[in-house]
Amino acid sequence: MTTIKLHNTKTRQKEVFAPLDQDDVRMYVCGPTVYDRAHLGNARPVVVFDVLYRLLRHVYGAEHVTYVRNFTDVDDKINARAAESGRAIGEITAETTQWFLDDMAELGALPPDHMPRATQYIPQMVAMIEGLIAKGHAYEAEGHVLFAVDSWREGYGKLSGRSVDDMIAGARVEVAPYKRNPMDFVLWKPSDAGQPGWESPWGRGRPGWHIECSAMSYELLGESFDIHGGGNDLMFPHHENEIAQSCCAHPEGEFARYWLHNEMLQVEGKKMSKSLGNFFTVRDLLDQGVPGEVIRFVFLSTHYRKPMDWTAEKAEQAEFRLLEYNRIISDYADAELANEKKVSMPILEALSDDLNTHLALSRLHELALDAKNAGSSDNGAMALQLAHDLKFLGIWNEHFGKTPRSFWIDKTAELTIDQQALIATMLRKRVDAKKSRNFVRADQIRDLLTSAGVVVSDTPQGPEWDVGPDFDPAKLEALK
Ligand code: AMP
Ligand code: ZN
């Protein structure tokens, strides 16, 4: 059996992964709060843990893996969205949940086995909170129930590597007067008539965010399970609080054994933010015609524990690579691709080494070049292998490249992949120049391309290019 190694945040080490039960490998990943379209950063954990899910299914068998990813459908951000739009909460959460599922499916993410919604598990949350109060780990104050971090000083802060005292010193939280310790966090809070609420022993109210994941993971995966994932922005306080609640409510278990955290996504070197104008959703990109496979390919090109930078240039390069792979496959293989099992060893090994997707993509590229250049009867087999690997990585789509968009139309067959990428990069620079009203620069770029025999025309869909009769590859290469 393939050995999987994973970096465990809990021990800060790469460890050999040994599940509690090989017949039921269990993973929980924190899902989205549903009040708006997922932004590009939200898609990163989805893709990262989808790769892990596929790997686990491959190694242990699809029927021996249980993957749970929740929807947070009770949250003050949702209430605020309902208030400002005048729409019902249920309508907003149902709509955005479906958006999320549709968008993630376009990125090749398999649906998890369970996708619990927080509002379906309120009685279980209430029961867990009652248990925590009974054991002295939580207390009621002014209609709230709070977790008492002093009741579990030995464990609190271990995941993120901080002590309670350090946290208090560094905290800028507003300290509510009813808290015994400033780090105590909310398990339950009162709701007024206009807010969603459920009857409870502490009056009508709603759960805090952290208790949702503790209650749902316990219900669906038990008091001990194998893997817990999420973005590293969730490590503190969300994951720390999940651990405190779950370990105190169920001291017989160990809660999650391997903790995996993905690093954040940036855009063109900067933190994604609405004020910088570089904030966009997955759907924005799809609507611009960037195929989901391309988005996924770009994501996979950076290891999940490194910050990843989304750039238009990377998307272009990814698109050309995928287009090239598609061509190799359709040239040599009649893609009968139902079997996900047939991933090649070098790729499987790369993924098994703490999800080294970057290395997996390099190996995929080597295979593609071999398939293209071998010039022997092996090409067909190699091309078929390439198709299987693409499928395993979730970046296969037999329709890929069949719908022409801006600069990757079938005329590209005459040019090498590097030449096409160069043209695309120059066209993008021209678009940028125009955006910043630098028309002199934009014209210069077009003239340079014209001098190499590449004809550029502007259409309502964006720039198109074609190679004219005087196309000169050497002149084009000289523009690099
Ligand atoms: P939220 O809806 O903000 O709770 O985020 C949902 C998921 O997206 C969490 O797992 C976050 O860690 C993750 N996430 C949010 N922003 C980013 C980002 N810029 N890069 C990567 N992951 C992110
Ligand atoms: Zn969570």
C-alpha cells in the first residue's frame, strides 16, 4: 500500500499517515459561511483537500473514506446580508450554497460524502454545550454560554503554539464584562426577535461559530477521527476552540489526529481585498472565460503550505499547457477514461509526499513531452496515461479548448507552446497598457507583433490574433 506522508500542524512535522481504521478513513474540513459568492481564496482549501480526498480514495478505496465539509448557515454576516437586501435568510443561504457547489464543481472538486448545514444540528450543539457546563468547562452569563479557557489550561493554545497568557497580552478583543477570562469564547448567544434563534435551556438564542464544527464532526465522524483541514487563518481561534470544546466534551477521544492547513492565496503579489480592487470571485473568472481546469491547474502549481500567487500570466501558461496536453491525447489516444485508478507512480509518489502537487505537475509535463516526442508505438500508451493522470488530478475535460476564446484558437497548432505563450503575454501587457491609458505603449506592442507577422485585431470579446503569411518565428522569439 502507498505510504502517505502529511505535515501535521499539531506536531509541526511531516508524519507517516496511519488512519485509525483503514476501512473508514475520516476527514473534516471547515466549509464556507454562505452569504455570498466564494472568492478565489475560498477555493484554495476546497481544491487542496479535494486532492487529498482523491489520494485517500485511491489508496484506501473510495468506499473506505468519509469526507465531511460543512456549510455555516447561521452567522451574523448572513443576518446582515438579509437585513440590507430585505431577503429571507433561508433564501440567501440556499442560493449561495448552490452557487458554491456549482462553482466548486467547475474546479473539478468532488462533492464530499456529507455536507452538513449548521442549522440542521442545533439540538446536537445544545447537548454538547450542556455537557460542557456539567463538566465545569463552560458557564452561563447574561444569556450567553461561554467556554472557560481556565478550565483547560493544559491544552488550550497547543495547536497554534501560544499560551493563554500570551494570548491575553496580545489580544485586542473587546472584553465583555460577563467573561471570566478575556479569552473565553462564546458557545451560545441570545437572539432578539429579529434574529434567527432556537429555544434552549439558556433562552432563545443561536450557537457560536466554533461549536458548529465540534458538534457536526462528532455526529458524523465520532470523538476521534483522522484529518482536520482548513485555511491557516482558521488555526486561531477557530481550530483552537474546536479542539478545546471537543476534547473537553469527549475526553475519551482525541478529536482530530492530523491537522492540515493551507496557506493563503494572493493576487498579483498582493493580499486580495476589495479596497485594492483585486478582489474577485471564482464565478467572475469563469464568466471571463477562464476554464475551471485552468484555475485548478494554477492552484496545483504551488504547494499548499506555501502562499500562492494568482496571476493572469500563470493562468495563460496553464491554459496553453492544458491545451497542448489535450492535443497530445486526442492525437494518440481514444480517451476511454473511466478508471481513476490508473494514475502513474511518479505522480502518486509526489502527491503522497505531503501533497506535492507542484512536483506532480512537473512529472505530468515530462510525461506529456515523452508522449509527444517518443515517435514510437508507445506514444498511444503514454498519451492514454497522460489522460488518466489529468483525470486523477481533476484537470481533465474532454471539451477543453474546443470552444475558442480570445487567443487560444486552433490556428495555434502551427506555433510552439512557448510562442503562443509569448503572444498571449504581450497581448495581456497591451490590455494592461490600454487600461492605464498608455496608448503609445499599447500601439508599440501591437507593432512589435506585426513586425513578426502576428496580426492583432480587437474584437468585443477581447484581442484576437492570427499568423499572417509573413510570420517569422525568429522575429517573434526575439521579442522575449
Ligand atoms: P470563510 O468563509 O472566510 O470562513 O472562509 C472559508 C474558507 O476559505 C476557510 O477555510 C478559509 O481559510 C479559506 N480562505 C479564506 N480566504 C483565503 C485566502 N485568501 N486564501 C486561501 N484560503 C482562504
Ligand atoms: Zn470549523
